[in-house]
Amino acid sequence: AQSVTQLGSHVSVSEGALVLLRCNYSSSVPPYLFWYVQYPNQGLQLLLKYTTGATLVKGINGFEAEFKKSETSFHLTKPSAHMSDAAEYFCAVSPYNTDKLIFGTGTRLQVFP
Amino acid sequence: SAVISQKPSRDICQRGTSLTIQCQVDSQVTMMFWYRQQPGQSLTLIATANQGSEATYESGFVIDKFPISRPNLTFSTLTVSNMSPEDSSIYLCSVTLHDNEQFFGPGTRLTVL
């Protein structure tokens, strides 16, 4: 069965520092890959997605992620953290030939001044 | 994109009662999904609801506990039946557009006493 692993349930960075949130998936066939963000007491918002084509994907709010098939990874990065980036981040995969989303356990990002 | 609304936004219910959650989309969509997000947890898919057919439930979820209606292409309801405190969660609906990209409603925060 497909699974998604997010390494690190909590990540803390200083404002202006690099943000790196890790996501690995298990699949023999590359799935569609997504990152969602959930701000406190809000629904989920799509940050970015990878389907096909260019492996470096740019999303909203300065975030980007790179699909690495050899590493089965889709890590999320942002060069310079902002206080407003503090939220819960979920990596998700949509297995080949389905419409479902399988979510990782989430990573809570804290940004310190 | 899609704009999704849910009613109610939150509710506090007594054990043994049932609550019906409504999900309204601003455009016609084929597939709608219902998720549960337990406190501090990730999202778990409850079922997929297609218009004109029975909902498809994921392992661990049954129709008697979570009956779903999908009367048309813009609306769905999820009922949480015979509630217990373990049902306290956020319930979210979502719709899928192209490339399996899902848009989420704001969620319904349910507390069962």
C-alpha cells in the first residue's frame, strides 16, 4: 500500500533561515505529489503540486519542492522563513490511477524571531 | 479552483445523537471526498462520494456510522451517527479537479460530550 512519511513532526527555524520539510513516499510508479498548508483553525490550502514534467516545482508564498524519483522524495523548501509561515504542513500523494489523496502525518513549523 | 462551504462550522453534541454536515461547492464536480482529522492528527479519508452512486468507504469506516448523500453535482452530506467522544474531530469535505488536485472546505469542528 502507498504511504507517505514526513520526517520530523516539529521543525523550528529562525526568521530568515532556510526551511526544509522532508517527505518520502513509497510507490513503484511515481504518483502525483502535493504539499498542503493548514493555518490554525483553518482548512487546507494547496502550496504546490507535481504531476509530470519539471521536477522542481514552485508554489505560493515562496515555497518550492523537488521531485527526486531515485530518492522517492518530495522535500519542501523556502530560502527565508517568515513569521507568517508558522503552520502545519502536509505532504500528500495521489497513487497512480486513483483520485484519492494519502496524507503524511504532518510537520508543524515554528518560526522564531 | 473551487470554493467550498461547510455547515455547521462547529458543534457540540451529546453522545448517542447524530449530526449531519453539509458541503456545498460553487461548481459541478464529479467526485467529492470526506475526511476526518482527529485532534493533532493528519487527515484520514472516510469515503468518496460520486453523484448517482453509493459512496465508497475506506477500511475502518462503515455506512451505518457515516451515511453519505450526494443528491447532485454541487452538494453532499455526511452524517456522524450514534456519536461517542471518540468521534470528536474536524470533518472536511473536498473536491477534485484536474490532476487529482483537491480543494478543501473549511471543516466542521465536532465535539462530542
